[in-house]
Amino acid sequence: MGDETRIPAADGVTRGLSKLMTPKLENSKNGLITTASSIAAVVLALVISGIMLKITGKDPINAYRKMIETGLEHDKLLEALQRATPLMLSAVAVAIGFKMNLFNIGVEGQYLFAALIASVVGAAVSLPAPLHVAFILLVAMAAGSVWAALAAVLKVKRGVNEVISTIMLNYVALSVIQWLFDTWFRDNSKSDLNVKTKVLPRSAWMPDIVTGRLSSMFIVAIAVVALYWVIVFKSRFGFRLRSSGMNSVAARTAGISSNRMIVSALVMSGAVAGLVAMPSVLGDIHAYGQGVPDGLGFAGIAVALLGRNHPLGIMAAAALYGFLESTAGALQIQHVPNSIIDVIKAIIVLTVVIVNEAVTRSMNRRTASRTSSALQVAKPIGATA
Amino acid sequence: MRKNNRFAAVALLATVGILGTACGSDSKKADLCPGVTKGSVSTPPLKLGVAFDTGGRGDGTFNDAAGRGACQAVGELGADLTELEATSDQDRKPNLETLTKNGDNPVIAVGFLFSDDLKTVATANPKTTYGIIDSVVDLPNVKSLVFAAEQGSFLVGAAAALKSTTGHIGFIGGQEIDLIKAFEAGYTAGAKAVNPDIKVEVKYLGAAGDNAAWGSPDKAKEIANGWYADGADVIYTAAGGSGAGTIDAAVASGKWAIGVDSDQYLTATPEQQKHILTSALKRVDVAVFETAKAVQSGDTKGGVRVFDLKDDGVGYSTSGGYLDDVKDKLEAFKQQIIDGTIVVPTKP
């Protein structure tokens, strides 16, 4: 627990750190390179998928044209945004972890657990409309945090790798949800096959921006992305978080407790994860049941990777995924198997990693050669003094 | 570098995760109805849309039955068939909309999980007629297609009791929900009608909402092996794809298994066929075909249609000829149910 004590030299180190962090990545040129490499990765993925389509005897040009045609229809664009909403939230949850060098693979379990708890608690209270929705959102965030905190405690107290613990906690979450649902929370008053928890009262129904098309959770998701930007990239807390993630030893020397950062990062990550299913719970099903989509936690990892953990990147990546998913039906009608969408999404993740690695290496090489030439220039000046 | 390796590892994990879902739905869409020649086209041509849930064709029972009905409509009514399969929970509503927009009429949703989404889509598109299997959606343009599954189950229960030499039989259900409890209730009632002292074991693979229950043949096999070892000699499984496990166990121990929904004798291997006593039929194909036919002939009204023994919407299969010696007794039961002399319970 020595991390708490401030070391005299800490200020110097902090300054050094902040120089290190004055985000190279955020200056416009590097930002451009990052953006360009992500776009290149997407294009590369489309080319590879096109070749796969060609090999299986489908016409890739026609498939892509159909995809763009239907994808740009008014309703389909709204659908893409609707699908992007939970992806943005899930990706932010993952990205908060990434920024602290923590891999929260447990968003899946966290959001499903939060969805159940929020639905049950939300149905049990009665509040005026806007408060009721806000209350449920808070409960969902709290429940998601609690589940994520389990992994944090395991890591801090027992040194359990969070990749392992969060993955395994997904399975634990599924079983716990099943047990809670069957034992207490299932609404048996209706003999409907589509089993749910008790339906939320009207005051907890979140209005749509466009009825039946786009949930107000879209705005909440945008707000969460903005908050993520402010907190992680602009606040002192975010600076500590990123420092600790980049080099926990250096950060500890500067008086930043890495344990505290681990717990805060995972708890924040879990809180955002808790919101992932809210578009369905508050806007569509108005309960927890079989219609609550699963798999969004894993999809969020891919979106965060593609968006390079950057707020704008996450929004763009989520929109792209939403767009791709919204066109799957139209492709099936054209006898293009809808699994091609999943294949494209998966190949994007791979190409992003490959392109990212290639760009990082070439940038490192450039920095190294620049540094060495700068040092060579500096020498003679020092010598004359 | 260490960070980058971890990054790559996580990316790979994400990829495998996504691809895992991709592998679930294979690309068998090119020729929906192999071997079916399209019938003469009516004017206006009938456009049939079928929305499958996740899983879709290839399950050997429920969804395949719906697919057969659709193909029958292609062959006999000259229907233009479009099928969409959901890959996630978020696909159901868009898929219904896509089919509607494609000009399909009727659009048939296969499975009760479509209920809420169908209600929304059907309300917004009053000119299209919809059908839904296994659920009741109360709208003027929705035909709710439900089955008196307990009646078919009653007959296979009677068959089980007639064929059992040990007086000990079993029932394995998928999810413990009312839909499947009706199968159990019918089966038990049928068995007791033949032999009031018969011992009927009952077990469910999962609780309500546990979708894994439809795809856990290993669990079904374990249960079946246990019961067969205890002296049971006929086991009926109403649990979708999990039923394959019971058939495996029956082959291994030389006992009888009873199939569900489709005639599973027809899709079994010759070795398995020797152990499939009968199958309780739920004619999802009839429901799909009848709906298409009704719409073609101008009947676009909504309402609930219960498919039962009377119109062969449910029944039992006789493939293999194992029931030849008891067929008269079963037909007598069937007649009594149709007459109303026997009222089959829907709750155990």
C-alpha cells in the first residue's frame, strides 16, 4: 500500500509523464494516420470478404451495391443507429478498461445481470415518468458496477488476471440470472410462452425519438460517449487512469495508486456496461425476458478495437456495425447468406489489428530515427559550451 | 510489445466470438426447395415470406416442418418463396419488415418469440396478412396458428404404454413452459388411459427462458441412459434438437424412443430407425401451407386456428410399422378424442 505516499520527486515525474502523454496520438497528424489506418482496415476487410463471396459463387459487387442501396434507406439508417446504440455503450465500457490496460471481457455478463436487476427493481417502485426512467438507469449502472467489481476485487486482493475472471464471470452471471429469474422474478401471472419479468409501469417506458425506430437511449449513448471523452481524456482522474494504464510503475512513483485505478476503471466500465440492454428494456420489451439481445458485450470489444478507444472512433465504428447488421436481411433476399455480415465484421477486427501493428511499427521506427538524428545535432552544441 | 500481444489476443477472441455466431447459420439459402418444381403461377402471383427464428432450417423437427410447408406452397400454389433467418434477437422485427416491404403476403413468423415484434409490424401494415406459429396475436390481419399438441402426445403416450413390457416409461421436456407441459400432460394421460398403474418418469432440460434446453442432446442422453438402465423401455422427448440424445441412448440400450413434431424416423439412420417407435406429429407444415392457400383464395382474416386431431394438424407417425399391432386401439382413442368423449388435459 506504499503507493499512496507521495515521493518528493513525484512532481517531476508527473511532468515527465504528462509530456509523455501529451497525447501524441491526439495531435492532428497522428489522428489522421489512425483514422486512415482504420479506414484502410475496413476497405481491406471488404476486399477479402468480396473474394470470399466470389469463391463461393456470389457476385460481390452486386452484394455490396445491394447493401449500400438498402442501408441508405430512411428506415434502415434509423435501424442502423438503433443497433449502434447498445454497441456504443458496450464499446465505451470496454474502452474504459482498455485505457487502464485492463481487458474487461465481462461486459456481456455485466449488462445482462444489470438488465435483470434493473427490470425487477424498476417494476417494483412507482415514480413520476422522467424520474422513473432515470432511477432505472441508475440501478442498471449500479448492478453492472457490482458485477464488474467482483473482478476488480479478485485482481486487487488476489492478483487474478481480469481477462480470466471477467470471462468466467460471464458464465457465472448467466447461471445466476437463470436462477434468480426462475426462482423469484418470473412473472407467472400470464401463461404467455414469451416469459418475462413483471412488465414495467408506463412511467418507466422511455419514449422513442422516432416511434418504433429509434430509442431515446441513442441520446443517452451519445452523452455517455461525450462523458467518456471528458472524464478519460480531459480530467485529472482520466489522466491518472491513463498514466496508470500506460506504466503502472511510473504512475505509482508519481503517487497514483494502481489498485485504486483498477477498481475505479472496472467499476466505471461496469456502470456503462449496465446501460447496454436499456434500449430494449426501457424502449421495447419493458421487462427482462427472452427478447433482451445477447452477444452485445462481445460485439463491443470489436467496436472498441475498431474505434481505437477514441470517442469519435467508437461512434463511427458502432455506426458501421449497425449499418452492416441492418442490411443482412436485404442480402438474404438476394440469396447472399447473411453470415457474410458476421464474416465481414470479424475480418474487420483482424485487419484492424494487423494494420494497427504495421502502422505502429513504422511510426516507432520513424520516431527512433528522428530521435537519434536529433541527438546527433544536440551533441556539437553541448560540446562548444 | 507485451501490451500489443494482449491486444492481438483479445482481438482474436473477439473474432472467434463473432465467427462463432456466423458458423451457426450456414449458407443453405441458394435453393430453398431442392427437388420441388414450382407449380403454375396464379394471378396475382402468391408471394410467401417466412421468417425463421435463430436456428432456422436444419433442426430436423420444428423449423424444417415449417420449411416443408413453405416448399409445398411453392410446388402446389406456385408461390414465390422468400425466407429470412434471424441471427440475433434484434433481427426479428427488421426481418418481418423486410419481408413485408418485399411485397410478401402472407408473411409467416415461425415461433412464439416473434409475438411482440409481429404485433408491432402487423399493426403498422394492416394490408398484409401475417401468420404466427405457436402463439396468439390478436389482430385482424394475423392468423394465429396453434396446435393441440396434447392430443398427439396422448396417442403416443397410449402407444408407449401398449408397447412397454416393463410398465415404466419416461418423458423428457425442453423448457419447463406451458407449451411443453401440454405434451407431458397428454402423454401421461394417454399412458394412464391404457395402464393406470404405469410409472411415468418426467424431467425437463431447462427452465423457462433457457434456450439451451432445445439443443442439449448430451443432457437428454444422460437422462435417458439412466431411465433405460432403471427399467424404462419407452422415452418420449419434446425438446427440439435435444431429442437426438434420447434416440442415441435408445440405440445403445436397445429400447424405444419417441420423436416429436416431425416424423423423425424419416431423417434417422437405419440403425436409429429400429428404435424410433413413433413420433408425435405437430403439422407445422400444414399450418404454413394452409395459411398460404387461404390467403391465395382471398381469406385474409385474422383469428386463432387450433390444429388438432380432427384436421390432422397433430397426430402420430406409423413409419417402421412398429405400431401395426396396436393401431386399432390408437385409432379408437383418436376417434374418442375427436368425438369429445376423451378430453385431453393440457396441464400435468
